[in-house]
Amino acid sequence: MVTAANINEIPNFGKKVVIISGQEVLLVNCKGSIFAVENECPHQGSPLSAAIVKDGYISCPRHGYRFSLTDGRCSDHPGLTLMTYPVEVRGDEILIDLS
């Protein structure tokens, strides 16, 4: 696991893009739970940094595809899955596992 950010950098329902090993990862704070997902919609590659977060889902700003923050599934289009990464919060540090 690698340190991605400080917990204070992501307010509730906020997002932050970090680059780890050359890969863009979007960190999302949803009611105090931190999630890490790829910063690119699997549909057409739109950045998710402008996405809406609501009820445990992130919605692509381009076509509105909704992905679960926990497992990346898209209930409307089962063939599309957003890559998610394990997250651990230690003190104020957010750690993620890209492997």
C-alpha cells in the first residue's frame, strides 16, 4: 500500500485526483468512507473528477452511467466495470493498493 493523500484534503462528498506510479486515481469521500477508483469512465474514457457522488455511486458527467464505489459495477450496463482499489486509512493518511 502507498500513501495517496491526507484525509483532510478530501471533504465529505469531495474528490481528489492523485497520480501514483503514473496512474490517475480518484479518491472519493462518501460520508466519511474513502474510496479509490480509476479516474476514467470505462464507457468512453471521460474523466470522473467532475462526476456526481450520491448514495454510494459515482455518475459519469458525460452520459450519466452510475458505478458503485465499492465494487465498480454499473447496474444499467453490466458489461462496464469501473476499476476500484483497496483503501486503508491510518491516522490521517489514505493508503491505497494498486496491485
